[in-house]
Amino acid sequence: MLRHLRTTVRHRSSIILWHHHNHYHRSAKYNPPKTANPPSPPKPPKAPQKPQTFTFHDVTWEDPYSWMSSLQDKVAMRHMDMYMEQEEKYTEAVMSDTERLQTKLQSEMASRLNFDLSTPPLRWGPWLYYRRVEEGKQYPVLCRRLASLNEEFISHKSPSSGFDFASGKRIEQKLLDYNQEAERFGGYAYEELSEISPDHKFLAYTMYDKDNDYFKLSVRNLNSGALCSKPHANRVSNLAWVKDGQALLYVVTDENKRPYRIYCSMIGSTDEDVLLLEEQDENVYVNIRHTKDFDFVTVNTFSPTFSKVFLINAADPFSGMNLVWESEGIVHCVLEHHQGYLYLFTDAPKDGQIVDSHYLLRSPVDSSSNPRIWENVFIGDQNLVIEDVDFCNSHLVLITREGRKYGICSVALPLPGWKQAVHLRELQPHFLPLPKHVCNISPGPNYDYYSKTMRFTISSPVMPDAVVDYDLSNGKWNIVQQQNMLHERTRILYGTALSSAIAEKTTNVKFSSMNDVKSEDRNLWNDLSEFYACEHHDVSSYDGAMVPLTIVYSRKNRKDNQSPGLLHGHGAYGEILDKRWRSELKSLLDRGWIVAYADVRGGGGGGKKWHHDGRRTKKQNSIKDYISCAKYLVEKEIVQENKLAGWGYSVGGLLVASAINCCPDLFRAAVLKVPFLDATNTLLYPILPLTAADYEEFGYPGDIDEFHAIRKFSPYDNIQKDALYPAVLVSSSFNTRFGVWEAAKWVARVREQTIYDPKHPILLNLTIDIVEENRYLQCKESALETAFLLKTVDS
């Protein structure tokens, strides 16, 4: 249920594969003679080499550090344990002169944290669902209360603990206490899925079992609070309620984490769960979701060669599955139902031709044609791209993009019964107000199908994320949660008791076309553009392709022609680069840094062709785009020469590391977070399970052309010998998709093959697996990264 209420909680005492030992050596204060030489820089550790030869297709290569990934070799793992301790001590020694700076940065970042961890209540039927943290407790509690008992719900603190002293009624119901879940799961509680039944009687959720490395399904009775006797399934990847909450469908994965079976469990029954589908082909993946009106469950099956959508009648889940749509290859497709019509949002090829963006189809539910006939809803518009859709009973909502400009518009339902596609403007779309510089719009859970209010999260490089409720019937809008960076606090507005200023300013919002929508008062949006500038540039890549480059800087602290800069990149899976305002970057911006974002090919925001032009055999385009943006920043004197740093997360680490291999002198430093660095070995001999989407993105090594392309862009295999590399901080973790051995191997080989310079250290920072869920540790890690950049670039 309610993915925005998804709780990610882990205990501080989580056990990891290797223990970390922090050694702080303190000696008595001593004032050396002025003539004494400065202490020599610490020497980097040298990893043992155990060369192993590999041959594939027509290529033979040697890997001296392949032993680091031999997880079943106890001797190798003992060596790895000792090597990790050496790396930890070396990083501490190199960064020891920044301890005071790290403390200051951590204090700065902690002061900007949102201390109210409650989520804005979400109205669904008669209930308000929300999550809050009780005083003195580490983990949140999932709660609800009847909206009718508390129409003026301001916060979880009033009335105290959900007790209304005026009426003498307890108006809050605790649904799930994650502190108790942590006890159930050995001090480690991490929830992935959570679904409330449509009758509001049950909660189905999955918790991570760290000892077995899978997610375990539980169902809780919300009236009694007790766990149901069944289902209790392991390795669960998807959930969907049927029969108005009397039964639950769930998907389980095989040993390689491939979703392949669908079961149906009758709640309260002692009968065995019924197997509805099993995909035995190891290349086929399965997932399920319910339509928003809970009338159907859609079953998506896909493989490298096909994508199919089946329909299950939620009122009778044992009546079989009906095939309603299919296409060649892996494509994105989401199916919805509205008043007798099926709507399909997809990017599948049309008439055998690849399309560049998603489009919307519809077909009557009771269609008897075989194959089913689907009609286009809209006539394609090259200038206005539909990025996403959402439905409620009364409206269809479209997230649109016109160039770089995002929009949200609503169209009244039902649509006219026309047989032919129409232009969007013929349906009189109403575009809703947005702030400036929007870089992403994410639909909220929007579970209440019959509500005319929809929730969205609005993101901008110069504005903290705003959670906004739009009333589609009259255009009124309310910010229900947003951090106010100017006052270092968070504004959370609940229920109908909204601030008078907002109510006054939004009462008379008029619908308008996209071109007429004016950005609202930036103070109302908590927009920071008065203090931080956001500029958009187009950079010509090596082949003439124009790469979008976004630049953010402090209007007050920018140093003309002298600013250091940080260039972010990702460029994979067609995902939009995360350009949201991040409060930890304020520490760099306020010190005069430029923060830039390169939307290279392979990423999102430019259509399917933009994605495909940066994957598989065309991955070099992503890398060259990033290099072109880096050179642009320096050549245009936006960033001072020799003061540019790169930043990449996950597959973005591959992008930045590859750019460093090509142009090591272009960068002064880089931060690579849990990076994908050993592409050849990971794709050839995966230790952690890979999906078809991974091979579609980076290539199938069985194909000789794609294998050679992988060899060419794999950062680990293309380190320049006898070159001076920039300073690099590589952060990795044992609980990541890309194993810690990838980072360790890359660090060891860079040190082995490149020129050693203590002013350009190559550091490996091994984080514990709770960092991403512990905000204190997040600040600590961000402070280390920022101190590293200031030390290596700005000193």
C-alpha cells in the first residue's frame, strides 16, 4: 500500500560481511622545531596479485585481482578482509587533515535535515493514512484515522497521540510499528512492498530477511492487529488484492531472483495457496498490478524477445488469464481500466517502426475481435511529449514535456466515443500551475480512485521537493509538504486546515493552456532562485548531437572564471538524471562551486532514440557526451581549468570512470558512489543476478560485436598506463547491486598502472549497509565526500 509510506528502516547494529575497525591514533601534543620536515604522505596499500587468464570469443586477457570476487574461497575472503582494513586506514590517514572540516560540514548538513519525519496524510476512502515517528523511537509507525473524526487534522501531535480530549475518543489507529518489525527480523527491518486491501481490513507487506537474502510476505488484520496465519511466502516480488480484499495474489522469484510464479491466497482459509502461473523459461519475467478501480489485475510477462499483458478478473481470479496485448522485444506498458475501456500506455513499436515516446491506446473491455483492436487516443505531437499518465474516476491526468518544460494537465472523463485519434487540445486540457525550472514530476500513490484530488511531487534544481495536491475539479492546489530552506524548517500542511495565505492565493486559480500558465509566486513555492541561479545550456557533442547541460550556482558566492565545479552524470536505462535540489550540495554552492548536470545519451528526457543512442554498442556516445560537457564548462570559463570534478552513482560511476580513462587530465577529482566498474566480468560471469534489462542496456557478451563494445567501455579494462589520474574517492558497500569487489579491483589496478602522486590519492571508502536509511550516516558520508572535493580541488 501507499508506496510513499514505504518504510525503510535498519538497526544500527546490523551485521555486515566484514567488520570495520576505526583506529584513531592520538599522541601527546608536541611542537616540532621549525626546521623539521613535514610528515611524509601515507603510502597506499598494495593489493595482492593472483593473475588469472580468461578467454572469450577472440580475446584473451589477464585479471590479477579476480580473486577479490571469489566469495566461496575462504582464503581469498580472509585476504580481502585484511585488504579492506588497510584501505580503511589509508583513507582515514589521507583525510585526517580534514577532520575539523568534516565536523563543520556534517553540522551544516544536519541542520538542514527535516526533523519532522511524518508523511503528509493520504486520504483514501474514509481514512487518512500517514506515517510518524514516536519520541524516543528509532523507527516509524504506520497509522490511520477516520477523516470524519478529524477533518481539521493539523499534525500527529495535536491531539496528542491520536487522542481527542474534547470527545474522549481515540481517533488514531496504529497499523504497523516498524520497531516491532525490527525485533521480528533480528534488528534489521526493511520493507519493500506494502498494500492495504480495498476494504481497508488487511495490510499485506514484505520485509527483508537478511539471513536468507529475500523478502518475506506477511498479512496483518487491521482490526485486531494480529498476523494472519497465511499467506507466509518467501522471495515475494509483487502483490495485488482481488475479490474486494478477500484474496491476495503474489509473485515469487526463483533462486536467481527472477519473478516466475503467481499464487492466489484466500485470506482466512486453511486451503493451500493456488498456483495460477509458472514461467519455466529462465528468460521470462513476471509482474502483476491491480487497476486503480480494483476491477482487474494485469499480468505482464516479458523477455528479450516479447512483452505480453494478460488480464485477470479480480472478482474471479480463478477464471483464467486473457491475453489483451503483445509486442516484440522488451517494452514498457501499463494497463488501466476506466468505465468499460482498457487504456494502455506504452512505447512499443508501431507498424514495426520504433517510436520515440510513449502513447496512449484504448480498447473496449468486452471486445470480441481476435487479436484485440487498439485505437490511438491522441494524434502524435512532436512538440508535446506525454511522459506519464494517471487516472481517477473523473479525470485523466497527463505529465507532459515540451522541450525541457514539464507540465501537468487534466482531461475530463469519460472521453468522447470517437473512433479516431484527436489532438490533445481538442479535449480542452487544463494545465495546472508549476514553479520555474521543474526537472521532474512524480505521481503520488493516488489510491483513492473516486477522489478528484491527485498528489504529485514537483522537483527542481533550485527548490526543495514539493508534495502538491491538485483539485482537478476547480484547479485549486495546496503544498502539503515541503522543506523551507530559508528558515531551515519543513512546512507540512494536513487535511483541510491550510494556511490562509495559500488558500487565498489558490482559490481563484484559472485553468489555462500550457503556454498561458504562469509560474506562481516563488515565495509560495519556497523557490530559491533568488539566491541560486539555474541555467540551461546546449552542448555540441563530438558528432553534433546537442546535449542538455544544467548549471546551478550561488548568485552571491560564484567566483567569475575561478569557480570549481562538480559535473553529475548517469546516462543509462532511459532514466532521467536526478537534478533535484539536494540540501547537502548547498555546502558546495555556498563556497562558490558550480554544480552541473549532463543529460547524456542513454538517459531519459529525450525520448527512446536518445536512450538507445547511448546503450549497448553505442555506449561510447554517453561517455563522449559527458566529456563534451566537461570541456564546455572549462572552455566557456564557467569552471576554472584544473578545478573540475566528476560525480557518478551506480552506472553513473561507469560513465565518469570511463571519461577519466579517456581524458584523465580533464578532471582534478571524482566521486564514484557504489559504481559499476568491471563491466566485462560482471556481464560475462555475474555473481549477483542480472536481469534482461541489464543486458539490453550494456550488451549481450555472447554477441561478438557487443562483447567488443563492452570491452571498450569497461572502466576496469581501459585504465591508461603511466598517466596521472585525478584524485578519486570510491564509495562502496556490501549491500549494493554492484559488489564491493568492483570498486576494490578498480582502485588496485589504477594504483598499479598510473603515476603515483600523493596529491592525487585514489581512496576506497567502505560504507556500512545502513547508510542510505540512516540520515545521520548520510550526513557523515556526504561530509566526507564534500571535504574530499574541497581538499583535492579547492585547496
